[in-house]
Amino acid sequence: MDKTILIRNARIVNRGAIQEGDIYIRRGRIERIRSAISEKANVEIDAQGDYLLPGIIDDQVHFRQPGLTHKATIATESRAAVAGGVTSFMEMPNVQPPTTTQERLEAKYRLAAQTSLANYSFYMGTTNDNLDEVLRIDPEQVCGIKVFMGSSTGDMLVDDPYTLEQLFAQAPTLVAVHCEDEATVRANLERYRRRYGDRLSAAHHPRIRSVKACLLSSSLAVNLARRLNTRLHVLHLTTRDELSLFQNSLPLIKKRITAEVCVHHLYFHARHYARWGNQIKCNPAIKNKVHRDALLPALLDDVIDVVATDHAPHTWEEKNLPYLQAPSGLPLVQHGLNLMLQWYHAGKISLEKIVEKMCHAPAIAFRIRERGFVEEGYWADLAIVDINRRWTVGPENILYQCGWSPFNGHVFRGKVLTTIVSGHVAWHNDRLIEDKMGERLSFERDR
């Protein structure tokens, strides 16, 4: 017998509107959306007073497997994701060994099929000498190609001009780029080392990984993409200066160049290093308040298209090393929606816009097949949220394997009550339900 789910009395947020209704789910998909559905189901959930969102699609996470499993695994972090209303993720290639061959890429897909509670896709990684491998990917089965145009965590810097030119010209699918100019970062680091020596700290991070470093690299990527008609996605924008590279004059479906902002860059600014130190050390760096404050308006104006987390966990011991030894990145995938809801409760963004940027826009930008919307016939990827319930982040409810969060002790307003992944209730009333894994994402691509 097909397992069916009926969600009653939900406030459904979809395509810029909110309407009350019931949703009937069968064989993993949304079969009917009506003002009222009388039919019985195997599982019935009364969402009276709560909001039903499309499942969040996080287009940038680092789940650390293979090779870095002392930090995290696909199993652990996908469960944290589901607890935060994230139903699908796209994971990065800077693991050990890096995902730079077809064999390694497919090995990750096999692992995810066995262990990921959320739906999944994985980027193919690039180096200065693996172009042939990159060009073999199936664009309907892989979310994109990841290019580190500045070195970050791992050793995958692509800085050879010929390789970049060929990659941007021949890429069979979306190219996602991390943009920081390596020469600028290295020169800044050397200057600050000479000046501060052992006194160098996380507070210097935004001056080492500077605004100039970001702008130089983003400008290079955008100019290459415009000249070669590349489908380019610029990850984690952090500066006001870069915003002029992007436009809002086209609907998202027609854009060849898109941009992403991450929740921590919308929330933190440089003065917060005094409190959080290496906990918020990340690449690109969190910048000064003037840059932070330019990002949300650009998101609202559709200059920036997508919101993600860049979830990047490290152990507490690693983050407490001296600044130069402490790795960059922080765990966020469980709390990304909560951070956006803080802006909602402050009157800075609507629920409809949050859904657009965290659910609809990733699906459109990456051409994900039949996900990202609450629509009949689409996969049932859904999150039921009490947007007013207050809860405190603590060790007992942090699901990251690393066990810590910069928001430990923080009281959030808004809580994910239920997460449904491909028609399976995977999170309900603070409990994971793990009898079915997520599905591999597929894409509708013409390049």
C-alpha cells in the first residue's frame, strides 16, 4: 500500500503568496492542494496556525566526507540540515581525496544514497590539470562545477589562466566560483605577519582576505563569463563593492550570471570578531558593517539571487587553535532559516521573500527538476514552521557532529516542527525519523 500523508490547515507560502489549505501526498509527491481535503491518509498532521514552506535547498555545504570525518559526515550533517528545514543540499568537493575525478564523484553519490536523510547533489571539483575529467560530467545528474579562484579549505586553487579560459568556455553545466584573489591575500598576510607577529588574530581576517581580494577575483570571473557565455554562479558575496557586477534587470530564469549570499555574512560584521574570534573565521571573511549592511538590500532588490549557509564544520579543538592555524568555516545548516527569520521578525524581509531566496531561487538557478515549490506533481519537500515559537540553542539540540555553534545560548524565534523529504516525514516534534533516505537531485539543463 502506498504511504500517504495529509497536512491540514496549513498556511502555505509559495510563489509570493500565502494561502490556507490542505496538502495530500502520495508516492513521495504532492498529489493535491485544496482548501479542504476529506480523504484519509496513513499520516495526518494538523498544521493549524503554522506555516508550510517548500523545503530549503542549500546550494553550498561542506559535509567533510570522505577523509575529514572527524569533523562531520554526510550522515550527521544531513540530519542537522533536516532539523533546520533543509530538504536538499549541494555539497562541495574539497574533501580528502578531493572530488576531482568521476570515480570519486560517483563514490560520494553512492555513500549519500546509503546515509543522507536529505536529498543531495555534489559538485565536481576542478584543479589546474583535470579539465578532461570535469568535461565528462552529466549535467542532468550533477549540480555544477566548483572552482576555487582563491584558496580556502583544502588545496584546489585554480589559478592557471589557460585552464580558467578553457573551463569557462567548455563547461557543460553551471560553474560555481569561490572568488578571492590569491596574490592579494598572500601579500596582505605577509604584511600583517610582519606587523603583528604573534598578536595576529581573527580581527585581522577581513583585512587579510580583503574587499580588494574579493572584487578582483569576482570581476575576473564575471568578465570571463560574459565573454564566454558561461553559466556562472558566484558564491558567498561579502562586499558592497562587488554588487555592481550583478544585475536585477532580468528574471532569474534568464540570468546567465547569478550570485549568492550566506546567512552569516548577512548577520555578522567585523566588530563581532571581538566576541566570537575564530568561531566566525571563514572564507571569504566577514567584512565591516558597511559591507554587511549592503547585502540584505541587494538581496531584496534581486541583485543577489540565492541565500545559502556555506555550512563548514570544524572541531572545537581546531577552532581554538591560534588564528593562523585555526581553519576557516562555521557550522550553520541547522540554523540558516532561523537567522533569516530574525530579519523577518525585525520587519526587514517577508516570509514570501525568504521562501523565494532559499527555496524557489536555488531550484530555478540550478534548474532542479520538480523541487523548490509547493506544487501538484512536485516532490513533497516541505517544512512546517511555527514562526513564533521561541527556543534556545544548546548542546542538547545541536545536531552537528562537531557539537558546537556560534549561536549556543541564543534564543531564536521560529522553530521547524516537521520536515518532509521526498514524501517521507524525516523530522517531527524534535525527533529524526530515519527509515528512508533522501533522493539524488536531477536537473533540466541546456548548459
